Amino acid sequence: MRSTSRMTMTALAVGLVLMMSSCTATPGDDEPAADLYGQAREQYTAMAEQLHAVIMAIEPVEWRVDQGQYGARPSGCQLGVSSETGYSFSAVRALELPGRDPAQVAAAASEGFAELGVAAEVVERGSGDAREVTVVGESDAARTVVVVRPADGRVLVSSETGCLPGSSSEILTTMFGEELYPDDVWRRIPATEGPSSVPQFFFPADGPLYYEEDGTPTQPQPLVTRAPTPAP
């Protein structure tokens, strides 16, 4: 388990480094860095709040950040049919609810979407061990998908934003507050999300660490109820 965690965190760190070094110029490069960061933070926060509302509606407990996919990391994307690149966000949370009726989980997720004013669609596929119940809700903030797997009781919830113009490398530099990108920056990103969690989009060097050096989540996880922000 520890080696798997280390591999996952190493992959996350390498991906982040490559992203910062390989981003090309985008329409957002002409904007002041602060404005670009502010726009990105608003987009991420809207997605994160929708995701949080849905997972808490399903079960108000600590959810696992699946495979290091906390979500506050811009990924490169293509803007429509143009050749221009931009950035987007995606996040995944996981929880095991063995023995829970999948219809009940789907109903709770749908209720969470409804409270956000988002219409949700429930689809059931497969049978036996391959059976899955999916709930999908789309809003201006994000597309959020809930997948319930009755065979093992696993619930996976993912959210993804649309593509916005801007440089992901500039956003990352502001997020971590330094020009030189450290190898252990992934340790500053939360490993779980619970009822009191708030969306974080700034991870200073003196902030709390959520992972041990071997890649296992810190226990107990630091609780941040007021997200830090970079100095103006």
C-alpha cells in the first residue's frame, strides 16, 4: 500500500512539474498574473463547492481524495475548435459504502444537485458485479458525475470545469507562492474532504502538510476552516 501511495504521489508531482515547464503561451498571458489567478480561483471554487455539496448530501463524513486528485491544479486544454490552449480543473472523491442501497445513494446525490438548482440524470448500466448506477449533473460551474458500484460499495464522485483561456504555469506559480517549483509540493494538498473542509487554492511553503514523505496521508489530517490567500 505504501509503495502504491508513493508511486501515485510521485506521478502527481512529476505531472505538475511537466505542466509548469511545458505550458505554451495562451490568450490569458497578456493579463496581469493576479487577475488570471483570481479568475482561476473563482472557477475552481465554484466547482469545488458543487462537488462538496453533492458528496456531503450522499454522506457527511470524511471522503478520500482519490489518487491525489484534489482538484486545485490547472490542466491544459484546447479552447473549442481553435488551436489555442487554456486550462481547466477536475477533482475526484471516493468513499466506500458497503451494503448501501445504490438507489438510496443516487437519490441522495440527486437531492444534493436539486438543492444547488441543478437537474440530475440517473442512469443504470450493467448487471451483477458490473452493475453501476450513475448520477450526472451539469451547471455553469462544472459537470459532476456520481458513480455507485454496488458490487464493492464504492462511490466515486468527479467534477470537471469547462476550458478557460489562460496560462496554467502562471496560475501554479501563484498557487504555491514561489518561482521555483519544489518536488514535495504535493504534500501541501489535502488528502481528504470532510464536512468542515473549505476549498483551498493557495498552498504556501509554511502551510500544513497533508502527506508523509512516503506518500501516506497524515493522520489526523490538518483541518483548515479558513482558506489561505496570497498577499496582494
